[in-house]
Amino acid sequence: MRMYDIINKKKHGKHLTKQEIQFLVEGYTNGKIPDYQVSALMMAICFQGMDEEETLNLTLAMRDSGEVLDLSGIHGIKVDKHSTGGVGDKTSLVLAPMAAALGIPVAKMSGRGLGHTGGTIDKLECFPGFSTALSVEKFYENVNQIKIAIMGQTAKLAPADKKLYALRDVTATVDQLSLIASSIMSKKLAANSDAIVLDVKTGNGAFMKTEKEAFALAREMVQIGNNAGKRTSAVITDMDQPLGYAVGNSLEVKEAILALNGLGPADFMEVVYALGMEMVLAAERAETYEEARTMLVQTIKTGAALNKFAEFVDAQGGDKRLVFQPERLPVGKIQLQVQNTQEGYVSRILAEEIGLASLALGGGRSTKESEIDLTVGILLNKKRGDQVHPGDVLATVFASDMERAKEAYGKVVHAYQIQDQPAPKVPMIKGVVQ
């Protein structure tokens, strides 16, 4: 088998066999096929596309390029949740303990934030001592005992995807649907839960800017998951403004704890419940959406989800006292209030700009090696649809450095769009794909 023939075949829009795709993935991962040939194939795929069978075979080949977790020792239907990334997206911090409080095992592998979107692990490290560097044995033990554990993604998980993505990133071949979907799903399938719930963001702060793109990606990923034998569903959610009011690691943890106390922002909780219902149904704990929602609401009302979160933090070495005393979580000492200058209504808050403001403060990573400041961020005072008057505080910037605070301030000012009339209400949930 020759790589030249595979490139030529796809260049002419022909179907690649499972054996050809495995040859490509194995050869590139072990260094036998050079970058320039794989680059040529990636570009051919961008122009010619991949069919359902090719996309599944690429995903499975990338999954099998490294370690696949064996979760058979964990009792019950394991449910994983994945977000395509957004601004102020702290849903895992609330969803995972809610599901665990219902006895649903959540064996989750999470990443760190890169660019303007935050990472779950960074947020959890706001609890002194918290560690995701668990042994596989400890990971399994925690899920069996308390129904929740989160560990960092290892280099052994889908190494072919890591290598392919780095190449696609520098050859303008990132934005092809089958390549995006197989990249995400190869890691999810390697994590090997029984069911997968996807949160596909759409809007200014999301990777997929339009609903059409988001639904297309959702359908592609759900198809891969179901074809791979995993019960998979996707909820398409709004990211045309930050989710909730808090953006930045420590600030978002505080907001997540508020949510677990029943005081979460309405837009945030709408997304939490939409994803949570999919998780409960996938775990076969309820037969209807109404029943699933009632069960989730009860975990908040009874305090079961909050106590589960504290138990989880404690089990991974973190200081659980902060779960009950979130005011002790440190925030940036420099605080600048962004004041409104005109009469009207907030029509839009450019989520990406707010994310970039947090990045400018040091709350995100420009590169994987960047050190981040867990205390900085932006707390929004006004959201889309709110009436505002001159002098009203739109948002507060929390910083550790005045120069960075001023840079972020400018981005926040630019992010807010004010108009004379109230904007039409935008639904948080755009739809569900199963």
C-alpha cells in the first residue's frame, strides 16, 4: 500500500477503505509517513469530503492509536459530557455532581483551557491541593465509591489526533467537518464511557459561529458515537454572549457553587438542565424529560449535589471547606468598573471579546506552556435584554496588574452593544440531535 495512491484516490473523490485509513493513521503516528504527504491528503479531504463510513473509520483508527480506558470495572451506565468550548462555561462543575448525586457514574477526562475558552481542570485547581493526576486505579475507585472522578487527558490518549491536529493547524485544514468531528470523538471514544452527551456551542464565542454549522457538527458527532456503539446525543446551545455572569477561573467556581445552592443564573441553569436531562435519560434513570428534570432539580433543593461536589473535591485532594465558604476563594485585587454611557438596552455581548479580555488579564493561555492567574476575570452586571442607563455598571474587571486591567477594560467596553429598543429574546437551547 502506498500513500501516493491514497492521496490520488481521495483527490478524485473516491472512497477510502478501512485498511487505507488505518495505514495512514498508523504510519503517520509512528513517523513512517511524512508530513507533506499527510498534508496533501488533509487538503484533498477538505475539497472532497468523507462519507459516514470513512469518518467512523478515521475516528476509530485515531482512538486505537493509543490507550483506550477499560471502564468495565465501574458499575452502572457511565455517562460522559463534552463541550465544544465557550466563554463562562462552567457547566461540568455543576452537572457532574448533580448526575453523581443521582447515582450516575461520571468518569471524565478533561483538558486545560487554551485561548479564550476556559478549561475544567484550571477551574478545579482553584481549590488548593486539588489534583487530576490520578492513577487509573484511583480513578476507578473514586467513580465506584462516590460516582465521580475527573482526570487529566494523558499523552497516551489518541496520540494520532494530537499529531494530526497540529499538522492541520498549520496547513489551513482545521475547518473540515469530518476532521473536526473525528478529532473530538476519537478522544471521547478512547475515554470509553457508555454514553456521551455533547454540548455544541454556537455564536460569537463558539468555534461554530452559525447554527447551521453547529447542527452539522452535532449530527456528524452523534452519528460517529452511535455507529461506534455509544448512546450519543448533542444539545446545541447559545454562545452569543458569555454563559452566566462570571468569566475567569475563581469567579466561575464561585458562580458554580451559587448554582449548586439554587442561585444559578437563569441562562446558565437552562443549559445545565438541558444537558443534565440528556445524561439522566442516557443512564436510563428516567423515561421522560419531565421526570429527568424533576430528579435534577431535587439534587439542588436537597443539597445533595452541593455535598457531592464537596465530596469530589475532597477525594481529589482539594480543600472542600471552600465549597461551603466560596467567599474565601481569592479574586484579583485590582477592580475596575466598566460604566455605561448611553440610554438603551443591551442587545449583544460579544462573548469572544469577553474571553479575550480574560485572556489579556492572564486568565487563559496563549500557548499550552503559559502560566495562568486563577484570580482574574470579568463579572458581568448586565446581560442581553437588560435596560441600561448612563452611569450603570456593565461589568467589573478583576485583575492583578493595572496595565492588563486597562487592556481588558477596553475589550469589555467594545463587547457591549447597546440599542434603543429591546432585542428579541434569544433561546439558549437551539435544538437537540440524537
